[in-house]
Amino acid sequence: MSNQIPSTAIKALREKTGAGMMECKSALVESAGDEEKAIEILRKRGLATASKKSGRVAAEGLVHAYIHAGGKIGVLVEVNCETDFTGRSEEFRTLVHDISMQIAAAEPRFIAKEDVPAAVLDKEREIALEQARLDPKNENKPPQVLEKIVEGRVAKFYQEACLMEQPFIRDQNKTVGDLIRQLIQNTGENIRVRRFERYKMGEGLEKRVSDLGAEVKQLLGSD
């Protein structure tokens, strides 16, 4: 099989193993697309950190509401686990609360890299490449160097836009994904962020722009 592994296969393997996207792609290429062999490869490399827990059904958990900034920002998030016992635990509830605070503060647009639409990623690459080309410091640099610059900027985009890749607001040395993987190890259960919505007061509304001078003239009956 060629290196063109379907993104759906990569995503499915990632969900089952907890390994990174590039590691999953590499394992699928090496196994010629055979998922079970790819899982074995990842386990031998010590990358299947969740030991296939991510493939198990997670239908319990918590829907949490968080209000921030005096009612100016609100977050609804659903985080799933496998059992009601874990869903009611203090450790799980703390994680869900921390995730909702993260969403309020860091404004992620997607849960994981795999959730970024191809069109959005293509546009980010296009913008990054144009910025690299226009930068005088990159004048006369070969295409492969520019491509590395683009990949670096795409990685930064992932860190800013994807919840799982964002540095945790309470500990910048960890990502949100690291927190979830740690609780997976602690509980032995599959845990995942299923969906979230972030609301900001007045977002998307056209704000009224007032002309105080004109209003005063109007009140005084002046032209």
C-alpha cells in the first residue's frame, strides 16, 4: 500500500490506541493498512498508551455548564467515560471543570487535529506559505526550507485551535490531551471530550455605534 492512508483509518487507530496522529499513520503504512498489525506495532513501540481503551464504548460521564467573567462567557461541554462510578468521581468532575475553564479562556475551535476540516487546514497552509515567502529573511531559501516553516506554523495553529493540543491553562507544561490520557491511565477507562459549545455575550451581533454629538443636536433641535 502507498503512503496515502485514509484519514478515517488514521483517526480510528488513534481513537483505539491513544497514540499520536503521525505515529498512527506510520504504523498503518508499515502494516500495509492492517489495523490489528498497526496496533501491535504501536504497542511494541510503547505508543499505544491507552491499550485500546479508546475503542471501548464511553456512554457515561458529565455535561457541565461553566459561566465566566460575570456572565459574559459560558461553556457547555460533554465529557464521556465508561462507568457511572467514574463519572461521579471527584477526579473526573475536576477534569471536566478544568476542561470547561480551558474552553472559556483559550477559545478552541475544534476538539482534536482530526476534527479540522481539510479546507480550513489548506487555507492555513496557504496563508503560512505566503507569509513565509514575503518574509525578507526567507529570500532565496529553497522550497523544502519554506515547507518546514509552514509545518511549524501549522503546528502552532493546532496548538491554538485544537482543545487536545492546547497547553493547559493551569500548567503550561501539559496539554489538555495529556490530562485526559493521565486520567485514562488512573481509571482504566476510555475518557473523551465528545462536544462543546462556547458562548460569548454579543458575539456575532452588530453593535450599535452612537454619535453623541449628533444625538445632542437632535435633542436640542439643532441641524
